[in-house]
Amino acid sequence: MFILAGLWHGGTSLIASCCNSHSKLNVLYENQRLFRSFWQNGKEGWHDFVKLEQECKSSRELLGAKFVENQIFPYKAEWRWKRIQDLENDYRDNKYIIIYRDSRDYAISHHNNKSFTVQKIAERWNRFVETTLYFVRNNTRVKQENIMTVKFEEFIDNPEKECKRICKFLGVEYEPSMLNFKMLNPQYEKKYGNIIDKSRKEIYRNYSDQKFIAEITQETQDGLLELGYFL
């Protein structure tokens, strides 16, 4: 079982789409409705999800997903630390890919949503960074070799290199088809196309509202420094 962990607008859809284009990897498309039971009900919900996922192998149209050699790559867009601890206990052989994105570019993607204040955006990003870094550095259940981190910026800078690194981590051979992908999310496909757009990196530098960028930088500077981003 492979877990792809990231924030909304954090690069998970792009990387998941690349992985889904590999003949031996499968991504369950945006299956929040399946994971919701897990987030709400813990272990019992997770067992329900696994059972349903198995049943879906005979009903592929339910998920619109392919199932290849029983290698399942579940994709999720949110991180619940309490629930991940449940996964650690029962599924210690899981492999985790954790995706990080610069808080300032992440914030821009939410700026037009009036329900997202600077504080709310920063809180979500900070919580994700704090909990995942704690998981990477301090967990005693999952082997370190089963945890991988990816920076969105490094992925779009050199997608072939990062795809090869992901494949090595997952134990499959790299396939060039990963760079000839189709976005799993139709909305993102319409907005960005099926390409890796390097202009999505460091958008904040030329963003029109630099006051907003300064506020986000101030609120998230500890996490930015921890991840090696420049202030």
C-alpha cells in the first residue's frame, strides 16, 4: 500500500497523475468519499475502505481506475495525523510519499477564496509541515526506507529525475509514459492541461499582492526554513 500525502493545491494531483500513467501503478482518483469513513471512524473505517477497494476490482467503473498486478496506490489530499498513527499500527509495511510545496505559492492558490484568511492558510500549511516532519523524524513503527519526501518545485524543475526517484522508492522500473500523463482531476486538466508547467514555481515573487506574501512568509517562516526554502 502506497500513501501519497499532500495538501490541497500542494502538487499531489500532478504527481499522482504521473504515477497513474505508469503501467504498474494505480491511483484511486480523488477518492475522498472512500477515505472519509477512515478519517471519521479510524481503524474500522480504514478496514471498510480496504474491503470496498477490493470489491472495486470487479467494478472498475465505480472509481474509474485501473488495477494492475494488485499494486494499489491510494491517493489522498489531506493529512490527518491521528489517523495516520492508526495506519502505522496496522500497516507498518506501507510506503509513504510526502509532498511539500512552498507556503507562499500554496497560499496564492487559496487567496481568492474569501473564507481562507492568512491565518487559516498558514495554520493548515504549518500543521501539515509540523506533523509530517514529526512523522519522518520520530516515528518508531515505519521504517525510514519506507518514507520519501518530494518537493513540488524540484519535481517540476526536473520531472524525469524525480519520477525515477519515485519509481526506485516504489520498486518499479521507470517508464517514460509517466511524463506523457493525463490529469486525473478534470478541473486541473482544463486549467493547466496535461503538461508540467515550470512557471508554477515561485509564483509569489511576482504576485500582485506583496503584502499578502509578506504576511504568509511571516506566519510560515519556521516551516519554510525547516524545509530549506529561502525567505
